[in-house]
Amino acid sequence: MNFIGIDAPYEAPRAPEIHLKTLGLQPEQLTHTVLSCPAERGIIALGPTLA
């Protein structure tokens, strides 16, 4: 089946596009970080409240 976490081991990415350092940050701050990456690449558009 090769389903990660079921019958295949997890392999950390060699060069992750996003790395979240969660210590001391609020979920809202992390959400902004996650959404900023595809927004900067033009993959998604952020509304005025998230930009």
C-alpha cells in the first residue's frame, strides 16, 4: 500500500518549503506563515484580513 504512517515509514523532507517554529507563537501567526508561502508564489490570493 505504501501509506505513510501505516505501512511506510515517515521520511522528513530534505529541503522543506516551510518550516514552522511553533515555540512561543500563536496559531494565528503560524497560519499567516503557512498561507504567505503560496500567496507569494501566486498560487492563492489572500483576502484583505490575511494579507
